[in-house]
Amino acid sequence: MRPRILCFAGLDPSGGAGLQADIESISNCGGHALPIASCLTTQNSIEVVSITALNTDVLKQQVDTLLQDMDISACKIGVIPNRATADTIADIVRDFSSIPVVFDPVLRPTQGHAFSDTATLQAIQQRLLAAVNVITPNHMELAQLANCDDSFQAQVSAVTALGPEHILVTGGDQDSQQVHNVLYRNTTVLRDFVWPRLAAVYHGSGCTLSSALTCFLALGDDIETACQRAQDYTYASLKHAQALGRGQLIPQRNKLQHTC
């Protein structure tokens, strides 16, 4: 039976990121997505124009209704539009201690409107991080979560102290010739995954990676294996990305179109 994976994310009308990325990635990696919209976004492949948070009572009712019917195998959290949503999701996932909970801290897009303000970031730091197992920040997001400009290792230590056991720091936002995605358990490096840097800029790469990672953990992989398989899948999706708009390329997540 396919694992059932609860997903909190925004609705992206371009289809590149957010819930569509979660659904496609999880389905193609062997799971079944249970999508909960945390917000509606106005965006395209070029920029994010605006974000509209959805009613948290409705969000909680959706989750409660699902849990009455289905056993959840894992949970993936994406963009959080405000403090109320952060608090509500934290209250929900603190009861998920027996399953993987993965958080992709989407704090700011490459171009356009920021996703999280100061109050939202504080709620993430103070409440949500204590309830998740794995987070997948890039370097900029790690610094924001750590709330310091100290060394990279100090930032890892600061975020680890907030709760998550594993941190996969992605290197796509760096200028290096190769991309280094570094997996930590607490403050110890488990593995440095090294990838050739692709030339393009992509819309939804982080969503693809974190959703695939959640799915492979739900299927029973250990953290290193799940990270490797999720990166294999994401890299193939990016290599086959298409210019469906005038901005960033859209990953092609259908496994029938490429070998992972």
C-alpha cells in the first residue's frame, strides 16, 4: 500500500512549486499525497506577487477529517504564510511523534514577495522546529532560522538546538562550481552530497526535494538513503525541466520522462 503523506503548502497557479510539486513528487516516488493548502499565492515562473493565508479553522478541520479516515505515514510542511498558520500546524504535528515530519522552510522566493514575516519566523523557531524531524534549508534560510550571522557551523548548532534531529543544508543558492548538500545529525556531518551545478534557475526544486525525501522516509528508508534517492529524483527532474513560462524552468517530475 502506498504511504499516505500529509502535505501543508501553498497553491501555486504556475504549477511549478507548492502543492502541485508535492503531489507530483510524492506520487512519482511511490506515495499518495494528502494536500492541505496553507495559502493561495499569486505568482508565475517569474515572481511571487502576493500571498493570501487561508482560515486556520478550515485547515484544522481538513486535517481532523482526514485523520478520522486515514492513517498518516509521514508529513511534509512547506510555506507558512503567517503566525496563526505556524501555530496551528505546530499543534497538529506535535501529535505525529511516531512518523517522519519534514519541513522545507520556504521563507523567501528567488524573486518577489517574502513568504514569512518576523512574527511567523519566531513562531517557526519557537514552536514548529521542536515538532519536526528533518528540515531542508538552503544557506540563506539556515541563517534566518538561526537568527545570526555567525559561522556556518554556529548556524547549524543554533538551529539544531531548536529541535530537528536532521538538517539537510542545500547548496543551490551558493556560487560554487559544484552543489554541496550537507546532511547533519544534530551537529555532526553524516554526508556531503556533491552534484554538478546545472546552469538554469528552477521553480520548485526545493519542494520537489523535500517531498521526495518525505516519501522515501515514509517508505522506510534510513535518512542517508532517503536523502540520496530524493536528490537523484530531483536532479533528474531538473535536468529535464522545461521553459513553460518566461522565467524559471519548471521541473519535469514524471518518472516516465526520465530515469532516476
